[in-house]
Amino acid sequence: MFRKLLIVMFVLIAAVTPAAAQQKPTIKLGYAKCAHCTPISLTPAYSPDVTIEPIAFNTGNDVLTALLSHSIDVAQVTYLHFATALDKGFDVVAVSGQVSGGSQIVLANDVPVGPDDWTALKALIAKDKAAGTLFRVAASRGNAQDIHMRGAFLTHGIDVNKDVQFINIPNPPDDAPALRRGEVDLICTVEPFATQILQTGAGKFFAYPYDQAAGKLTNLILTRSDVIAHDPAGVQAVVTAIVRSNEAITKDPQLWLDAITKITGLDKAIATAAMKNLYPDSDMHRAQALAIASMMKDLHYISHDVSADVTKDMDYQFLMVATGKPRDQLGY
């Protein structure tokens, strides 16, 4: 009887072991539901040895929260989130860029200011302030569009903290309804929702807010030091998959277009127009990241000088393996 039991056990082990051996490790990758974030959904196709599980969140703030609470392993967020997390002493490490661009400033249709006319906008803001009714500006506080707008306003001599009334709209799909209801005068929002506002007539174009320290930089891939220590292969798989997916959408933009419509639910006309304000960007731009951190300090967005932490916590090793390039060619 004992010999029969041993034989049965060996048979079971032999049957189970191959399946177990074929099971790939999984790494959870969080991203936000915006046009420049959607290529993250393509990464599983470029990760043969590790299962990447993309998880969509409403905003970048939600993604960062999930990373810090250990609900996910890697996060697609922004340079703004990176500096904010470092300011608060959180354990985050930047390992790759992803996509940049994607910001627009739009006006309510009844605001008497033309495209790129900052002089007229500044005069209107001053007039409203003198009348005791502050001009109402909106963004999703904590995202890249918020810092792009604040930096652009600072460049043009407008104090977001004193000259206007800031209104936080956490979820970008709510921007168009806010304009239609007359709740705000100006919004800096993200693609493809900015393009949706224009194409549906909910508002009108004012400017691209890129004339500030952040430039067009938007997305950054973050993880934690414990993930790097315990699963470097998983982190490498994610970075390599992002580089490969960026190469793929550059060669075949239809892949990106399909991802936008699938994730955001918006039609192809909106997605196609939104893509003109976006570009793949896997590099990590250290000098500009430092400039962003400095600008955020000047805007009182963060309370500490995090320059040393920015440099220390940008880890180029995974990007170097994925691209075969030295870090000096990857934005260092």
C-alpha cells in the first residue's frame, strides 16, 4: 500500500510540475485613463517572460496612491507626482519615461479672449479681481496639466494663488460639463478630453501651456525600492515593454488610436486629433526634472528642495538595458 501511495504521489508531482514551471511571474502596472497613458495597455504584448497586468485608474493621483499602498508594483504617473512624492518623503524611484505632451488650456466660449492672447487674458483677470469677482481657473490638482498651467501663468505674471479662483476638478471627463454649466472660465486639461471640449463646442482653444520649466514633459514611470530589490526582472520587463510599445506606436499610430478609443470611450475623430498633441518619450530628462522641482518649489506646490533626491532616485539601469544606450543618451 505504501509503495502504491508513493507511485501516486510521483505521478501527481510529474503532472503538476510542468504547469507550474510554465507559469510566468506577474507584475502590476497602474496607469491613468488619458490619451498619453493608454499605450500602457499594450505592454503585455511586449513582455514574453513576465506577465504585465495593466490596471487603469481615473487619475494619476489614484495611481500614485496605489503604488504607495503596495497595491501595484509600477506606476505610470508624471514628473509632478515624482517631485510631490519625494517632497513628502515617500519611497519612489523613476525608471523610465513614457509619453509627453497632452496639455491644452481651453476657455469658456463667452470669455472675450483670443488664442494665445496672454495680454488680454491678464487684463481680464485683473479687471475681474478689481471688481471682486475672481476669474475662475480649473485643473485636476496634482496632475501634469495643473503644473503646466501654474508654470505658464507664472511666466506671464499671473499669480494662481492670488489673482484667480482655482477650482479643482479631479476627474478630467468632468471638464466639458463644467464649462457647459458655466462653473469655470478656463481649464487646463489633458488629451483627449481637451480635444473633446473643442470638437463638441463646449469651449474654445486658448494655448498650449508649454512655455515653462516643465516644457512638454508629462509621464514618468515610478516604482519602489523594495520592488527593485525583490523583482528586478519584473521592473526590467515593464521598462522594456514600454520602450517596445513606444516603438510600435511610432511605426503604427493606429495601435495608439485604438487604445485611446478603447480606454477612454471617445470616438476616433477625437482620438486622432488628440494624438497631434502627444509624442512617445521613453527617456528620463534629468535637467528638466530638476527645473520642474525648482518651479514647484517657487509655486509653493512642494515645501522642500528635492533636487538631490530627484537625481538620486532616477535609476537609468533598466532603460539602458531596454535600449542598449548609455544614460547620457537617455536624458541623464
